[in-house]
Amino acid sequence: MQKNIINFAHANGFPAGSYQTLFNYLPDNMEVIALDKYGHDKQKPVNHNWQAQVEELINFVEAQQVDGNKVICLGHSFGAVLSFIACCQRPDLFSGLIMLDPPALSGFNALAARLIKKTKWIDKFSPAGRAKNRRSKWPLNSDISAAFSRRKLFRSFDKRCLADYIAHGISQRDNQLELTFNAQVEADIFRNIPCNLSSYKDKLTVPAALVYGTTTDVFPHHIFKRFIKLNKHIKLQTFVGGHMFPMESPEQTAKLITEIINSFPEQ
């Protein structure tokens, strides 16, 4: 049986290993490949419109030697936008695209972001201000699980997904616990949110789906409807949950991903 190769791109601040429970629910004929952390390669620092990270994605897929098989791009949030741009820039590498709750700005919202990005106000407009001041170190004896489970972002996580995040997002170093995802990199990613997605109008040639959470609060829901007008290949769907629904409902998310991939025409 030929496997579907899925390249997964993570949300900002969440190493790919944080999604292991979700991956475990995908069927055996689907193989996940993933770069663990975007933006941490000193040769590819975060830059304007995340182009360096798009190149990280493309280079990673090319290096996997997947026996000539095209790859399905699957991304969450930040990773969803990277995946979209990569599919537009290198359609020869990919056979499908699934975007989970992407911060995909177009039209007036993109114009506003372009202007704000040039000012210090970007740290207030985006989560960059919180990210740059994020606590990143704790004493060795800290109950990290309890600390994170009280935070609003993590409160609805499946317990296994929270455990995945702690296992892959926290490490022991210099006799303390610290985040593996650099807080300044996280802030720089937020500061450089793409405002050029309209330039990819009608550039997407692979079948695609955009799935957003019914209670997501990252952006108003109309941004998704506006964005998909840029390309006829993108089908819009909803999923019950918030922006982090892949971590809140990993089994149901994996089922939806499988259904979408099975609906893609064979290439």
C-alpha cells in the first residue's frame, strides 16, 4: 500500500513533537514528516513575511527523499500559512494542502498589518509583546504540568497533548527547566506575519482545505472567508473548538484530516 506522506508544520511556539497524540490517530497509510522547530536555524533567521521559514519547509521536504512521491502539506496556525506559501511557490513538490486555523490576512487586514509592522505597535497588535516577555525558565522541582494547565491557552487541551507539549517544549538545561522554543524567535514570528498573501491569488494548484475553529478568537471568522476567495481550490470547513483545536480534540482532528486527504483526487 502506497503511503500518503504528510509534511506537518507547527503553530508558533509549539514544536512538532507537541502534536504526537494527533499523529498517533492518523491511519497506518499516512506517514508524517516534520521539522521540529521553525525559525531556529541561524542560517534562516525569521524575516519579512516568513519567507525564510517557507524556505526551511521546502528545503526540509526536498531533503526527505520521499521516493519521488509528492507530499501533502498540513499546517496549524503559523505552520498553515507557511504550507500555503510553499505550495504556491513549489507546486511540483506537493499534492494537497490542509490549513488548520491559519492567521491568513488579506485585503484591508493585510494592508493594516503591513503598516503596523513598520512600527513598535506590532507588539500590541500581535502576541509578540507577550511572547518576548514570556517566562522561559523554572526551577527543576517545578510542577510544570500544573502551571501550564492553569493557563487559558492550555486549559482545554487533551491531557495527552499537554503532556506531549511538556515533553517536547520543555527541557532541562543548566540545572533548570526551560522552553525549547526560543521566546525571541516566537516574538519575531508574530512580528513578521505575512501581509502579501494576496500576491498568491490563483497561484495554488493543488486541492486544499481550510479548517477553522468555531470559537477561535485569533482573528474574526470573516478573514477565512475573505482569504479563500483568493483561490478556487480552497474549501472552507469548521471544527468545533478554539484556535488550538488540534490539541483539544486530537482524535477527531485526525479523523477530519484523514477524510479531507481521502477526498483529494489522486495525482
